[in-house]
Amino acid sequence: EKPPQSAEEREIDQKVKWNKMMEVALILARARDSCKDFADGQCLTQLKEYRRHAWPFIEKELGKNLTFFKVKGPQGMKNGWRPFFLKTRLRGCVEHPLIYMQVKGVQAKNIVTNLRKHSNRRSAIKTGHIDNKEICRATKNKKTVGVTFVREPLARFTSAYGELMAARRRQPNMANGSNAALLEEDEKSSTEHARLFVENFLQGGGKEVTAAILPQAEYFAERSHNCSARMSFIGKSESPAQEWRRMIHDMDCDPTKIPYLNGTRARAAKANKTSLSLLQLSNGATSSMQKALKLDGGAYLRAWCWFSMPDYVLLKYDLPAECQDLLDGFVV
């Protein structure tokens, strides 16, 4: 057993911890500022720097050494994925070209529907994986507005895990390795599978790290070209109508002339077509993940919070209650 620390040793340890926390907080602040800017090629660099400094805290929470997972962005995934963009101008707000970037795992399909419905003319709409040079041309106009919608990071992660498990259920022949744990699991094994998924995710996760699970901040790291636009509006998908009005207002346009149109009928029709068993599986897997994150006194949740901290800082969401003390009072 180690002898108890002296008051002087405790003070030294506290200063070292404080210095490390201050360094992490400063890196987070730089990452927040860099990742909002299309032109700033430092976003990916700052995210990498943050993860390198946060890694000892992640390992300490779990009490084990982990294989370091480098930040790569969507295009750096094993199954490379480029963000989907929509470029248009809205009726009643034509002086502002608008570029919308889709973040996978965010329930924002109705936002895209509204952008299409309110477009100035159909020929003005362009969607897909728009070439970087074309984005650059559009952003030469200083009035161009970069828009994206995001989701509370923990809700997005647990939901994406549930959907991944449901997708596997559609492939009953997948019975090897980690793919074997599917629907016929008891609660204990389902929770254990979710725990292993988190541990694997923190270390890179291989093919399990889909575009819907990739941290949202990494989408902002895909700016490898020299443009001068910013993601000037980051909306929260939890309140789409309110955020839509705020977006239109921020563009100096009249929200009453470009109203948000609800898509409840379309969503209900789609829900009716969803297999009940797959929906149950998705909800069950999501529940198992929520339980797994609370294992060992919440250690897995706290490790995940360290990993996902740039999302919370950049997107302005409150950390889960169990993670509120991680930065030890530092405000980023």
C-alpha cells in the first residue's frame, strides 16, 4: 500500500491536475472557434490535439489502457463518407445563398423538405456530395449562409447504436464475432454487448463507427479547401420549428413569409411501415446502451463524455449530469 500523501504532495498533484484541465479547456476553445469556420484548416488539428490531451482522462475513468483513436473526419473512415449538402436560395430571402450540411444521425429530414419547398426556384436546388470547388464558388458571396442541424450528442449516440442493432437484425446470417449478439439476448448480455461496443468505439470501432455515430464536431473538419464561409447557423433538431424561425430571422428575412411546415403526416405514414419487431429491437438496444453507460458508477459514460466533449462545446449542449464536473469548473 502506498503511504498517504502529505499536504504538500496533494497540493502539487492538484496544481498538475489544474494545469492539465486548463490546457484541455484552452484546446477546446480553439477547436470550437476553428470548427465553425469553413476556411480554418485547423479544425481537424485542434480536434486531434484535444483527443491526445483528453486520452489520459478517458483511460483513467475506465482504469485501463486503450488503443488511441485518431480523429479522421467522415472521409477518413474505413468506409469513406462525404457529407451531404444542399445548396439553394429561399423565396423572400434570395439575397442570401444558403448551403445546408447534413449531419448523419440527426432527425432533420423535415428541414430539408422545408428548404426544398421554400426554394426560390427548383433549378436553384442542388443536392448531393457537392464538389469542394463548387462550395468555394458559392461562398465567395459574403452573404452566403452555412447551415446545419445537430442533435444532443448522447441521444444521437444511443439512438444510432439502437438503429445499428436493428440493421443487423435484417441480416440473420451475420453470426460471427461481435455481430452475433442480436435480438435473442437476455438483458445482462445485451448490456454487456453495449458496454463492449462503447469500449470498442472509443478505440476506433472499425466498421461499427458509422457516419451516424461519428462525433458531430468531426463533420466540421471536412473543410480542406480555401473558402471564407462559416457555419453561421447551427440549429438544434430537438426544436426544429423554433430553430427554423431563428435561422430565417438571423438571415434578416421575415419568418412569417417563410414558415416552417410540419411533416407529421409523412412521418406517421413512414412509422406505420416500420417493422414492429425492428422498432422493438432498436428501442431495446438503445435501453441496453443507456444501462451500459451507467456501469461501474457511470465510468463508461464519463469516458464517453471526455471523448465527446468537443460536440458539447461546439454545439452548445449541456453535459449529462454525471459529467458536469469533468472540466472542474472551467468555462469553455
